[in-house]
Amino acid sequence: QGEVRDCQELTDVERAIETVINQFHCYAVKGQKEYLTPNEMQELVVQKLPHLGKVRCVGPLEEKIECMGDPDEAKLEFGEYWDMMGDAAKGCRRK
Amino acid sequence: QGEVRDCQELTDVERAIETVINQFHCYAVKGQKEYLTPNEMQELVVQKLPHLGKVRCVGPLEEKIECMGDPDEAKLEFGEYWDMMGDAAKGCRRK
């Protein structure tokens, strides 16, 4: 019974936030859930945001990833990841 | 056929981002989807983030809402809303 989490009671928004958080954890392999490398972030964007890409809001996102530094060594922390997802969201809203 | 959107093809992350965007639009009544008033944001947090609240990550969120200014007149734009949701998410991650 200790494992019981009231996930089923989460609201749609809470589940949505959880989904975005989980992606970070899934892809942050090298940084052990603490940070994403630019390569990992790039992989996440390609695999998980293919449609945001199509509507051309991910353009600036990819530029930002390139500016982050060494693709395998630079560190993107959770807050920066969230900001980047926000940029993608803002791009979509503008559409 | 003009209405066809490939929603069913959206990835889980894209749907999640869409959900978070939609909340902003739903609650931004006074600002006609352009901004939330502090009262509207407060309503959103209470109704849509009840569990994030329980785990005590929404504390700072409510403080921030109070600091925004006149509850019915101050304007919270989409970027600020997204940042606040990020603060809630960070709080949860820390747990």
C-alpha cells in the first residue's frame, strides 16, 4: 500500500506537467536526471516535438540547442529545459 | 475537411504542452486569451493544480500571485504563466 499514489486523481493539467517533467528524466541519461546534454535535448525535440517542428516554432529551439556548447558535454538544467519548452509553446500560440 | 487537424498524431509531450496552453486560454477571460488577471490565475491554480498544492510546491506560486498587483487589473502574460507552471514543476521534482 506504500506505493499508492493518487495519480488517477491528478487533473489533466497536472498530468500534462508530469508528462513534460518525465521527458526530461527519460532523456537525461548522461546527467542522471539532473541535466540534458545538447545532443539529448536535440533527440527529445526530434522524437517528441515533431509537429511543433512542422509549424516552424522549433526553429529557434534548434538554434538555441546549437548555442549551448559542446553537444555531449554542455549541461541543460531542468529550468532551462522548461523555458525551452515554453518557447516552443509560445511559437505555437502565435500561429 | 478544412477543420482536420492531425491531433491524433500529436505525441504525448505535444498534447501535454497543448493542455497547458489551453488552460491559459480557458481562464484568460478578461484579457481575451492575451493575459490572466491574478484572480484568474489563482482560480486556475486552485481548480487545476490541487495536488501540486498538496505537496507544497504551490506555496511560492501563491505568494507570486499576490505580488502581481491588483487582483482584477494586473496582467500575467503567457510567458509569465509558463514560468509559474515551471516553478510548480520544479517544486514537484524536488520532492
